[in-house]
Amino acid sequence: MNLDNIKVIGFDADDTLWVNETYFRDAEERFAELLEHYETKNKIDQELFKMEIKNLELYGYGIKGFMLSMIEAALELSNNEVSQATLSKILDLGKKMISHPVELLDGVVEVLEKLQGKYRLIVLTKGDLLDQERKLERSNLSEYFHHVEVLSDKKEKNYQDLLDHLEIDVNHFLMIGNSLKSDVLPLVNIGAKAVHIPFHTTWQHEQVEEPKEKKGYITVSKLTEVLEYL
Amino acid sequence: MNLDNIKVIGFDADDTLWVNETYFRDAEERFAELLEHYETKNKIDQELFKMEIKNLELYGYGIKGFMLSMIEAALELSNNEVSQATLSKILDLGKKMISHPVELLDGVVEVLEKLQGKYRLIVLTKGDLLDQERKLERSNLSEYFHHVEVLSDKKEKNYQDLLDHLEIDVNHFLMIGNSLKSDVLPLVNIGAKAVHIPFHTTWQHEQVEEPKEKKGYITVSKLTEVLEYL
């Protein structure tokens, strides 16, 4: 893939710059333990996921919506029998997620150091605005980025609107991220380029099939590999 | 106040373009009714407010954080005795707030029609990104605005960063909003101008004293009055 035209690089944040999905998986484990009297782990996992998807349009992405869905799923799964103490524990579980320290992924600082100055670097993330600003601040990565944009979703239209607003030519834009569905395919569909770096765990809702013909993007196994192309 | 230099006008959204605080007041009333077996209305109001402030740093502004604080306050106020059915009702209360239709305030369309073209109009709101985008879409006001920015807070630094990012000279900027604390004083402090339009109800957390010397802003009683100055 020829990246000679690229002037602006957008980085996804969660599971591209720092660990995120792992904490959701941990919280789901803990949630299933708290409700183990009522249902099997499998059923609890399924019902929580269904609840999240049902509420996604209303709550959007992020930890607060996840907390509200856990509360609602706990009430439903237990037929309103879940104890008040357990509900308090669920709130605590979410609060701990929000205040969790940021763990950078391997090679992030090295890659940003090398690309800084050569390209305009921006962060494009979805989820909760406050959460994402806080994580960026805690990550100490702010200095590398020209601009940070938190999107309510990452569909083609969200990207197109953003490129228009920032006056970025789609031919000059490269997106780097872990989600084929959110960070790669919408970009390729609007004519930009993308680099896919799979993370070891992906939320079920983010899973899509790889297209038969791989066009407009490459897949690498770790972030530092992008330096071979840029 | 001379507004001849103004080129860009920022509008607050909640309680400036459309009704918002009223729905929080209504939800608080309903919350107090749901818990009336445990405490007086006064005490319930106070405890819910305290909980919101305690959680503000973690949750930020918006309905989802309010919902989580209501759940937590209900558990605490009732000594973990609040029924599961009541907690479900609290969740429903919040969901209804999120999906509430947008009610525009008087004169909004008239004022935007008249200012459009003469000034660059932007929306500057705080709160939940998805909520605010949804409200703007439902309001049918998107066409009037050049840009919409949802801020995690409205302090001097948030405004300064935004003006820098949008390359707006502070002398060319006027902010219009209902909150003296969030829409007026921070702007005046960084050298911009502001118009204050008090709304009949203000969240306790947004209340500040009027400065002794009123400088850099005017107060009007309704939005259409700004047309006399612009």
C-alpha cells in the first residue's frame, strides 16, 4: 500500500494507544460472579450483552452506559431478587473502571515520537467525552496530538463530517486502529487509507468479517510495524 | 456594550436554545415521591444533590451520571431497603429524560434566522456528547450552525482551548447563555463578550453571585432582545 500522499494520521485510542476492552471483560467476569446464584455464566454474559445492545441507541458507548446496563440486567436476570448490596457492588465495579490508571500499549511512545513533526497526528475515539479526555490526560500523550476528537459513533458519515470540518482531504488521511468495523472499513469506504492492528480481545458488537478483497488497508500485528510504511 | 467587533457567536444549548433543567426538576420530584417512605422531600433533594456533586468528577454532566447518582442515593437514603421495583422505576425515569422531545425556547428560530449569514454561529454545550448531538438533530436547528462543540466542562481553559483550536480571536467572540457561571463569567474573564439570559430555574451547582461591577456582559430577559445589540 502506497502511503506517500498521507499528511494526517488519525489514531483510535481504546485498544490502539491504551488497554480498554480488557477492563470490560474483567468487569463482565465479576458481574457474572455476583449473579451466579441466579443463572449460568454463559446466560449472564449473553443477557448483559443483549441489554447493552438494546440500550446502545439511548446510552451510546462508554462506561456509564455499561454500568446502567449492568444494573438493569441484574434486576432482570434475578427477577428483581438481586440484593441492594450487590447493586452497590456493581456501581463500585463501574466506578473502578472509570478511575483505572491508563496502561499504554507497546511501542506507542516510540511510534508517536517518530511520526510527530512528519505528520499531523490526531486522536479519533468514540465513547464518553469526559472519560476519553481524562484518559488522554493521564496517558501523557497529549503533546503528540494536534487535535482530539471524541465521536458519538464511528460510521462513514461521522468520519466524512469530521474530515470536512477539519478540512482534511480524504486522500491525505490514514486511520490506525484495532477495530475493523469502526477504524478501518468506514475509512476505506470513503476513500481514505487505514491500518488495522487487531487487539487480542474485541467486543462482540465490534466484530465483523474481513472483506474478501482487502483494499485500502493493511493489517499489522503491532503498532511499531506501521513505521515500515511511513 | 459595543458589539461591533463580533464575528462569531457561541450559543449555549440547554436552557438557552431548548428546555432542559425543567426535566431534571421534574425527575427530582418524581424521585422524592418514589422514596417518600424513607425520608422527607427536603432531605431527599439534599442527599441527591450531594451525591451528584460527589460523583461529578467521575461522571461529568448529563443524564446518565444523574441516573447513576439517583440509584446510588436511593440505596443510601433507604439503607439498602429500596425495592428492586423502585430501582427499575428510577431507570425508566432517566430513560424517559433521554428520549424526551426537544422543546425550543421562544424566539430561537427568529433570532437564528436573523443572525445567520451575518455571523458565524456555533453551539457550545457541555454534557453528554450523544445526548447533545441527538437534541440538536431533533431540534432541526443544525442548519443554522457552522460548528457544534460539546465540552466536558465550561471553564476558562475549555473556552480558551476551543477558541485557539477554531482560530477565533477572543475580541471577535460573543457567547450567549443562561448560566452566569458557565456561559458568561469564564468568557468575560478571558476577554470575550457575553449575553446572559437567565432561565427561570437553575441547577444549584450553577448558581453564583452576580459580580458587583458588571463588565463585558449584558443581561437580557429573553433571547429576541439580543437583536437590539447585533
